[in-house]
Amino acid sequence: MPFKFSQGYCYQRSSVIVEVVGADGTSGFGECMCHGQQPPQLAAAFIDHCYKDLVIGENSLDAEVLWERLYNRVRPFGQMGSAVNALSGLDIALWDLNGKELGQPVSRLLGGRFRDRVTAYATGFYRTADGVYPEDAVKEARSYVEAGFKGMKLKVGFLPEVDIKYIRAVRKAVGPDIMLMADFNYAYNQSVARRIIMELEPEKLHFFEELITPEDIEGYRALRNLTPSYIAAGECLFGKIALKNWLEAGALDIYQPDLCSCGGFTECKKMAALTQAYNTMMIPHVWGSGVGLAASLQFIASLSNTPMADTPVEPLLEYDRSSHPFRLDLIYDGLDFIDGDMIIPDKPGIGVEVNRTVLEKYKVN
């Protein structure tokens, strides 16, 4: 069923699943995350026409060498967007292959596991043409509480008055102890965002996500000082170079690169090191198939608490609960959600197997 967010309707869910086959026949899988209205053919074209010939016959353990070569090839015309999005899936597949061939989860290859489970918050609350709001959102929110989630993120950005009423209704329904976030998908300018932040202060949101456009560093820095809630963004930041400018500006409280879009394991690990150097938080964006979800769990396992403490503020997992026909079927339902936490697999690679029957069923040309 088509669903809507602040930028329009999503009529289909798409992902680009990348397979890299080693000399011994072992396969590694990765995902290029497709944003709500992104055709999968874009990332696939970069892989086919820009990257593939530089990878075939190379050593998969040279993942960082390959990343830099591939990025440099597209540097004149692809420093962000679909070029890096495509490179992300290829990089994840290389790390999955390495983990399988070495018999280790990717998180250990990245330096080790700081955790073996992570608190998950539910992402959903997309709108449908026949929905009634905020009543339907209240029902959905209560279903997540009953399922054991300790937090949830609303999809908003449908005019300030509508958003404010909507968020207040859900907060009233779930009570003060549930972690509540709101994602605006850059629907507003700084002035409107300021009004929303100020009026919603009593609702004690954990974070406001993507209130304004992803190019507006100065706008985010101004908003950050208006609220005790965290200001978050970053799924549209591509790589360490772009991130550096935001960190230097002190623009955000929480950075949200998507592993499957912002550079894969190789680049996102460097982005994590930069956020640690600036003593700020990273909570990755996650929105895709089971491959991307499993890979993101491996990345989150490797993230250091910032700063280290006896009772640290831990990262979270965004667990998309919206309609997706091949999220968990694609990985044989290979992940466990227990008492509000997602268990991080300790199996080789990204920790799951890919169901080729599902790949074949949903394949597009």
C-alpha cells in the first residue's frame, strides 16, 4: 500500500542488493539503501559502469584501498548522492565476504564489539490516503508499546499545526516514559522549525530529526541552542569530508549516517571516529532491507560510547516497521528482538544468510 512522508508518496520499496563472489565461491552481500523515492537503477548503474571493473580480480581484504580507488574514480562527478550510495553497498559486500572467509563477524574485523545487543526504537507512522490522524497514529504507537519497544519515531512535516497536535496526541497516549522522536524529513525552514521546537518543549522529545534541509549547517546550529531535546540529522551527509564541516560548525547533537548510503563500513567507521573526536553522538539511520539492517547492527556493535563511562549513553537502533515486502524474508527472519532490544548476531560476516528465492521474486531490471 502506498504511504506518505513529508516529501510525497512512496509507491514501492526498493533496495539494491550487491553480491561479491570470492575466488573460493563464497558470497558477500551488501545493500545500497534507496530513499523513499529513489529508483534502484541509479546505484546499480554506478556499480556496473564505474566500479565493477576496478574490483573484479582484486583482494577483498584491501577494502579500504578499493574504497579510495572507487571514490577517486567518481570524484569529478560523484562526491555524494548515488555515487557514494552505490559504493556503500559494494563496500558492505566486501566486508561481509571477508568476515565469512575469516569466520568472524564484521564487528570484530572493525575492531571489536562494544555490545551484543542494542535498544531498538520503532520507525513507522507513515500516512496512507484513507488514514485518520492522529487517531491511527495513536493506535500504531500503542501497538509498539505492546510489542516491547522502549521508543518510537514519528513521521511528521505536514504543516506546523498538524504536527504539533499529532505529536501531543501520541505523547499523551504512550505516556512520559516512552522515548519519543520526530522526523520531519526537511519539511521546514528555520523560522517554522523554531516555532515547532518551542511549542513542543513540554512533550520532551528525545530528538528532532531533519527539521530543515540537509544543506543548512548554520540553520541547524541555530536550532541546536533552542531546546533541551537533541537535534539530529545526517542521513544525507556523504563521507568524512562532508561530516567534518558539520562537526567544525557544532551543528548537531546526533549524527545519523546511513551505513548503506554514506559510505559503507570503511567510510562510516572513519565518520564514527570523527564524531568521537568531537565528543558527540552517532546513532545511524537505518531504512532498508534485512541486509542493511543486519549490516547496521554489526556497525553499531563496533561503535564506542562517547565518552566511555561506567553507565554510558548507548547508541540506538532505528528499526523500521513500515510496510516492506522483503525486509526479514530476505534474511530468513535471521534477527532476534527481545525485551525491546535487538540481538547483534555473532556469526561470520554481517551475521545473516540471504534467501535467493526472495531475491529472484522481487528482482527488477
